[in-house]
Amino acid sequence: MMAAVMLLVLQLMHPTTANDLSPTTDDSLVSCVNSIVQRHFTPDRQIMVSSTGEDEGHLDLLLKNINEATRWSLQVLRPQLKQVATSEEGHGKTGSYVIFIRDSEEVEHLVNQLMDSKSWNHLARFLVVVIGRESTPRQQALSVVQEFWNHARALDVVVLVRLDTVFHLYTWFPYQPNEKCEDFTDVVLINEWNLQNNAMVEDIKNLFVNKALKNFNGCRIRASCPDGSVPEIGYMRKFSNRLNFTLDLHTISETDGSLYDRITSSIMDVVFGLSEMAFGGLPLLIDITKVANPSVSFYEIYYMWYVPCARPLSRLEATSKIFQVSVWISLSATVLLVAVVLWALERRDTGVHAFKNIDMALYNVWAILLGVGVTRMPRTYRLRVIIFAWICYCFSISTVFQTFFTSYLVDPGLGKQIKNTEELLESKMEFGFRSEIKVYFQDSNNWIYKSLLAHGKECSHTSKCLKRIIDTASFATISESWSVESNLQHIKGGSSVCPMNDLDKFPIKIVFYFQKGSIIKEQFNSLLTAMVETGHIKNINAGRTRRGYSVGDDVGEDGSTDQYFVFTTAHLFVAFYTLFLGYILSFLMFLGEMLYNKLKTVRTHRMIKIRHKREDPPSTPS
């Protein structure tokens, strides 16, 4: 009987004891989490509260306390609640997470749910509360941290593990010196929550300590580079000394494929975890940022079109273009008109007949144009007025002509050069570029870019494109300005390659690429920003492109420079050609006059003989 009474008493006491202890523990848990949220979460940033759906009495109480503080916007993720799609622009990135789980096995599924949200932020602060009691809290916290790092690359993670009389708070630090630096095998106890006092054992100002590394403790960092001669390798050596890490560099040889293939291979190394970063002239492209995190842009290159330079015109051709065709026609018509007017006026007057015949009028008008004497001076005032006006006109025209003539003898000018991509397409000139440059055109809706892609030839290397421009003077290419300048210093005749213009060029930002969620990106961003602000990177790249070469310092093949000009007989060839042509014409005229005079004399003698024969009667025999 006594045993039955005792058993009944124990049965009645059991639910009462359970109900008394559970609310006390839950209240302490809520107080601990609420204290961490109030003191260590950034105000005015969204808080995501997530749970696996079990024992949610403490969750409702926590949400009530956080909401009463009115310092954060709340978003709740529960299995039984349907998630409403939100835009990243409307809510921004989540600043902090409070996650309730039973054990580390629930982390992967829960993190996958969180990552589906547009507001997901792996750089946020994570407070992970393990509800289940564990006999090995440190190992449980380590498992949780490893799951968060492996699946979400979350760095600022604090794990709250529940014990009987105390709550333990654990976190971890990356790149600690051990056999494998990139792997972590332990967590650090940073504080405790005493259930009796309902407060933290130590008053820590910042529970989420700054884990930005300034010392990698000699750990190895793997990096991929598509070219072993890029200046970024020099940057990395400086960074390795500054941050105390060992660089494990994987460079890809030029024989392993085109530059496009090598860049793709370097990026894939980062995506698949073979390297922690990639660098070496890598462009900032939106498609790559979907699979890798870019650094700040530390350098900017320009892709420019290069075409054959305008070649100097021949001096004979330049001289023929002193006046337009219409001016030459007007000048010839004026000569004829003045000759006709003088001839018509001369016919009315008597006296000296210097312009009586049309051929004599033309001869004298041409003599005045050339600045030589006429056959006879005019005698009437009307002829003198017209001839004086003609002399003034010829003086003005000859002065202008001689000025341009002398200028063109010194510098005949340049022919037409292609100035834009529309002229390039209209000219039917062949053009080409490296295969990787097609990436910048293929997504464009501009008809010019589509035509360039459709008709462009492929050049395996920039130097081959430039060599073809020099050899054929009928080819064009687009490439990085620094690469062209670097290649032209090794190619003879580089002065015949010119940039098309300053408008049809586009900048490309150069960056490093890191793994998604990389914890070393911020350190490298800080160093790159410092090098940019001090001008160190600009000086390095300027020295690389200017080393022993400058496009503007080239002297043309004809010896032209910006210094003083020596006028030699070579520049008077056109004048000599004109003089020889005049001599030839004069000689032909002389021969013509002699022939004409000879024929006229013979004809006169023949006419005299015929006349004498007609006048003398035939003699009769006696």
C-alpha cells in the first residue's frame, strides 16, 4: 500500500517538475539570445530568424522581445510558413541571422533554404542556437561551424550550445598555423551565459570579433594566372610579404592555348576550388561575377582600333590639288574670255594691232598670266583698263598658287585614313582580332558590332595582326592599347600603325577573382586600394608600356619630325618636272614653227615659179 502511494505521488510530481524547469531554461535561452541581439547586432539592418519547427515557444518570445525594441526589421523562416518572394532592391541584404537547430545535421538543409532568398548575405553575423543538450559541446559547435563554412562560406558564426547550468558560446578563426592551414579543427570558447545569474560571465564588447586577417601565419594560398609575365605577380609578392602567406602560383603557358582559353581555365580553377584566387589581366565581366567574387578594380585598359596610318601624298598629286577642278575650269574660262574681249576691242580700233588676231590675243593674255612681257603695249585706254585689271587678277592668283605650291613641296600632306567603324565597314578593308575579344561584342544589339563579328577574321596573336597592318596597309585590328605599344617596339615599321580614333574604344576594368565567400578578398581589396591611391600600380603599368618605346617618338620613314625643316632639291622635283615639261612644249613649238615656216617658204617659192611660168610666153623658133 505504501509503495502504491509513493508511486502515485511521483506520477503527480513528474509533470509539475518538467513544467517548472522547462520554462526556466527557455526563459534563460531567450534572455541570452535577446541580449546578444541587442548588444551585438547592427541596428537598422534586417534580422532573419529561422527555426526547424520544433520547440518554438522560445522563438515566439524572442520575436516579441526583438519587435518591441523597434530597432530592426524582422523576417521569419519557419517550415510551416510560406515564404513571400521579396526583391533585393526593396529589402537589401540581411544584416544578421538567428538560427535555431536541433543539431549540426540540420544545418545543410536550413542553409540551402536561406540561400534561396535574394536577401541572403554570407557576410552577415550568424548566431546559431543548438537547442539539444550535448555531452561534447565543443565538438558539436565545431560540426556546426564546419557545416556553415563548407556550404555557405559564412565566416562570422557564433554557436550557442546548451548545457545544464550554462550556455557556451563558440566561434572559430581561419588560417591558424597547423599542417593544413585552410582546414580548421577546433573552435574557441569566447564566453558563457550563467543560468543562475542570467547574465554573461564576461562582459565582452564585441562578441563577433573582426576576423580580417593581417597575418596568414605562413599558410599556403593557391592562385591561378593565365600568363607568367603579368605585373600582378609582382603585386602578389608584395602582398605575400605583407600578409605573411606562401604563394602557390599556377601559371598557364602560352603553348596551352589561346589567351581566352587560358583565362577561362584560371577562372574555372577558382570556381571548382582548385585555387583560391585568379589574376593576370582578368576583365570584370558580369557572367564571371555570377560564379566568382571580383576584387576592386585596380587598373583600367582600353581596347582600341588600329588601322594603317594615312600615307604621305606624292608631291605631284598634292600640287594638282592646290585648286579644285572648278577653280581650274573657271581660270581657263577667264583666260579665254579676256582674250576674246581684247580681240573684239582691238578690231574696232586702228593703230598697233597687238590683239588683232585671236591667237595673238591668247598669246599676250597667257604671257601676262605667267608674268612675262607682251609683244606690244596697248595704245587705247579701254585696252589698258582691261589689261591692268587682268594683271592685278593674275598677280593675286599667282601669289596664292605659289604660296600653296611651296607649302606642298615641303609637306604634301597625308592621304585619307579610316576614322570610325562605319568607314571601316564601308571601305571593305579586312580586319580581325583575337578570339577572346568576341566576348565584348557577342551580347550587343548594335548592328555595327554584329557586322564586325560577322566579317572579322581571327588573329591568334596581336603581333600577327600588327604585322599584317604594316605589310599590307589594308588591314585593321582591335586590341589592348598597352599590348599594341609593347608589340610595336619589336616590329619594324611600327610608325605605320595608328589608332583609329578616341571614340570607338571601350574601357575594361582589371580585377582579381576569388572563390564565392572568400575570407581573404577584403584583405586584398585593402592592399589594392592602397596601391591605387598611392599611384604605385599606375607607375608600374606606365613603366611597362613605356619601356624603350613611345609611339609618339617614332620618326617617319620619310624623315619627318617636328624640328626645323631642310629644304633640299628633292622637294623641287615638281618644279623641275614642270620646267622640263615647259622646255619640251617650247621645243615642240619651236619645231612646229620651223616646220610651218619651211612649208610656207616652199609653198611661196612654188607659187612664184608657177606665176612666172604663166607670165613668160613660150619662145617660137626662128
